[in-house]
Amino acid sequence: MKKASLKTIAERMKNLDFCMMVTQDEQQVSYSRPMSNNGKVEYDGDSWFFTYEDSHKVDQIKENKHVNLIYQTDDMLFIECTGTGEIIKNKDTLKEKWVEGLDQWFPEGVDTPGICLIKVRASRVRFWHKEEEGEYIA
């Protein structure tokens, strides 16, 4: 697969919002669920997702930090991010990453009880788009 720069990957991810986040439990069984990284976020190798700390995905990341993010668009762009998950509860970081509209899931904003962020730091990102493909390795 042809090498790609982080800039190339960021350009392709610029308007992506939803992905499938894949985590594993303690028996190595994979679980997928749709997650939003809030779209139009400048990608720098890290993806951020708001959630609740009592969720299964948080428990799974605490046990096994390996996370895959899989994106797809209508025009046949596919992106797979392989990385390491981390749970962030720092209020300043929550405020920094907060975007309008999240209050429909977190009614008290960053003060919602149990709110946290999942940070996924990519170690490898691969994309396929029609006749083109590329891979970025951190």
C-alpha cells in the first residue's frame, strides 16, 4: 500500500462524522457501535468521542486499549484507523472538545454526571477511495 501523509489523511477525514468504533472485551470478542466525532474536526492523529463512563465501550477500553474506527462515505471512501483508546475525564479537555448539539445526549453539558471522552490515538490509518489507496503510520 502506498504511503500517505497525515495531511492527506486529514484532508480525506475533514467532513466525516460517523464511524463504527470497534472494541474488544476480556474474551477478545469484538463489539461495534456507531459513534460521532462531531464532524468538521481537524484530524491530527487523534479522534475524540463523548460518552458516559459507565458504558460497555469504556469498560472494554480499560481492559484492552486496542480500538478500530471504520468510516465509509457514499462515494466509496473507506478509512480504517487502528489505535489506542484512552478515557479522559479532565473538565478542561471536555470544554475544549465540546461542540454545539451535544447537549441532546449530555443535558448538563460538561457537568453531566458520568460524562467522559474516549481519545483514540491512531497508530495506523489506511484509506481506499475508488482507484486510490494509502496508509499513514504514526
